[in-house]
Amino acid sequence: MLKRFSIIAPSIPSNLLAQAINSVKVYYLWPRPYGDFAREVLHTLTMEARSPGSVLRSQIFQENPSLAPKGQPLASHTGKERLVHFITDFNYGEARTLYDLLKPASPPESTTTQLQIDILSNVFHRVLNIEPTLVGLEFCVTETIQSFYDQAMEIMEQSSTMNEKEAKAYRTQKFTVMREQVISSMLPNAEFEPPQHPRLSPLLYQFSGLKCVNSKPRKGEDYIDNLKFPVRKQAFQILVSIFTPYAKIALPSPTTHKDRKHVVKIAVVGGDSTLHHILSAHVCLRRDQPQLFSNVELRYYFIPACGSGGGNVGAASIFASFLGRSDRWYCRNIVHGIRPLFCIAPSTSGGVGNGTQNQEKAAVPQLSKEKSMNSLNNKSASNSPSPTTKESPPIGSQSPVGSNQQELIS
């Protein structure tokens, strides 16, 4: 929670940091795991006091390696972890609904220079208490911004090695000089957008459509012939298209961590049959082309969206129910938490195919019902006696009205 607050807060007052450090020191000598956790919190608070915004910048550097200071070793992140590959089974209406909601939600990415302006303006706000819009970095050229950015990151790195008082005086002196240099480098017209509070990059979605009917695959048409297992061609080709670009991307060098790999996130949206087809394709692809998995770290996510369509109307995912019983977070936020979204989200599609096909299918029974009603009315009209030729009931028989009255009386 403290790290999240440090990320979203524009600035944290020094007196608040001092109070937090004094409060956490009490738990430093507690037994494990409380003492270990208190030590980690104290380290975070101390670094934030010496170098304001260090938690936010370290997280941004991990997700955007191009922004990291020169010579700073990174962890096993390569900047690809914000990209999520969605494999959506359009055989389910709810999966299509989720696709319709997330497809227009992919925001555009900011340029590296714009991110540098946002980070620099935030540093000036934390150090000199200058509003980000008054710094004027958007009026500088790209080369000048890059130079100021490198200087600022070096200053913040040096201040993290000093005590709090020395670091504050050092930062104030250096950034005051840099502020004068920024003013002298400003152009008449703005070259970039006004700075904003730097925040983590949003998730980027890449969608792939899958259509798996719930029937036995046919040889030569639905599954690949040169493999021993019945693997759907479409699922196999989707995984190949996802992993191939990562195999062509070289890892940053020099590699300081042997376990550094590309983080690949794949979200499977559908039912149990969808998960089965993707798993079968993954096993066979790993057996047939192992070179695609040499420098990737896989993370699969399963989103059950099988409440309708695909011949399993109203059927829930057995695997999602099993996983929800073991993982309470998954049960609350995925299994049950996503269900209201399908009920209130507007969608023009549902079931198998699009909404127009469903409307046409729904109109067929309605037309046949009206036709049958018309035929019954015509038949009853032909059999009913004419109003001009009314036949009298035979002697001893009772009229229909009389029989109804007797039933009511009895």
C-alpha cells in the first residue's frame, strides 16, 4: 500500500515521511516476518526522503527500459510486460461482449521524449515546488530535453547516497542551476504537449479471434496432420504468431542477469473447450518448435466467458470453478466479479455469430407460430356454423351455456 501511494502521489511532504519512518522503526526489531517487512518499508521511506519520487521512477524504468539512466542495471523486465495478448473464442457470446468492451479501450502510447518531460517536471515539482506546467520543458527541443534528463537522473542518483540534509541541499542547488538553463533554452512555440503527472503505462491489448466448435475435429481440415495429437490449426497458428516476434527480438546487452527473458502475457477468454485447444496447441508447439520458448517467460490468464453460446447455454467453466475454490482472489474478482459486467454491458452480439443472425433465428419461431395460429383460426371459422343458419339443440340435450352454469352452481 505504501508503494502504491508513493506512485500515485504527486509529492509527499518531508514531515510526513519523517513521521512514517519513526512509526515503522518500532517494528524493525520484531521477529520474522514483521522485522523483514519493516526493514523493506524503512528502506523505501529512506530512499523516498533522500531522492523524492524514487519509487515511481524505478517502476517506470522497469516497464520502460529506454528511460532508465545510463549504466543502471535493470531487473528481468524488458518493457514488453504491459502488452497482453487476448485469445477470444467468438463461439461464446460473453467472450464477444468482453471483446467489444476492451477493443476500443487501448490508449495510444506516449513518446519517450514526452515521458521524459513528465518525469523531469515531476522532479522539479518535488525538489523546488514548481508547478509542472510552469517548468517550460515542452518549449525545448528533443536533444536539450535528453541532456536535462540525463543530468537530473544523475543528480537524483547521487542524492540517494547522502543523508537527508545533505541530499536536500545538493538537490536544491543543482536543480536551481538547471532551472535557469531550461529558461535560456526555451523556444517561442511549444514542441510537445504540456507535462502531466507521470504514471504507469496502461495495458496494451492485442486481440486474436478463435472459433472452436464443440465437435470432433476432422482430419485435414481442423487439425494438423504432421503432429501426433489432434491440434486445432487456428489455435496453433495463433500461438505461432504470438511467439515468433519475441524470438526475433534480441535481449538487451550486456546481459547482467542470466534469467532475463521476455515476459509474455496471454489471456484466454472463453470456456473449458477454449482452454483445452490452447493447451493442446501449446504442448505441441513446444515440442515441434522449442526455439520459440528459449527467451520468453509465459504467463497464462484464464477469463471464463462461457455463460451462453457454443451449445453450452448456461454452462459454467468447470476449470474456473475449481480454480476459484483454491484461489479466493480469483473467485471474487474473476469468477464472480466479472459476471455483472456481462449483464449490464451493452452489446450487439451474442451466442454464435452476430446479433443479426440471432434476430433472424428468433424471428423464425415467431413467424411459424403466427402462421399456425392463423391456420387454426381459419379452420375453426370453417367448422363453426353460420350465424344465419343456427341449429337448435336436440330434445333432452343441454346447451353449452347451461352446462357451464351447472358447473358453476355445483
